Amino acid sequence: MRVLRVLRVALHEYNYIKKRDEAAAYYEINEYQAIVAQEFYRLYAEEFLSIGAITRELNARRIPNKKAISKWERSTVWAMLRNPALQKELVARYDGVQ
């Protein structure tokens, strides 16, 4: 299990673990959501799909969103693309830095 220090803006594949008496707050990788996020990145950065196309593709494949209670919405996809942490990860990943 990989653990990161608390990020200012969380990526989709991390779960926020609240501060407790014995531990500070932190983000922990959600392995399933990490796979979903990798596919999301691939659709955007390699397939060059639009926000609407990504939304339709994820819903067509019945890939649950992070809340797993509803289908993907364009606003969710757009929010993920606007996330500064995601933008840095995409640049690093596709510039070969990773």
C-alpha cells in the first residue's frame, strides 16, 4: 500500500483518510480507481476523445464513477481535466518523466 502526504488537490484515484488521534490526514491510493483513472488518461491523451466522448465511453462500459452510485457526467470529466494535479501528471506521463 502506497501512502502519500496530503495533496492540495486530490486525484481521482486517491481516497482521503481523515486525521485521527494516532495519525495525520493523508491520501491513500485506491487500486481500482487508479485503473479507472489510467483508462481515463488514456482516452484523453492517447485517443484524443472529447469530454462528451469520454463520458459516453465510460458509461457504455459501465465503469463506475468514484461514488459508484451514479453514471459519469460531463461535469465530472471536465472537473477531472481541470484538476491541476491531473494536468501535472499528464504532462509528466506523456513527457516520459513519470
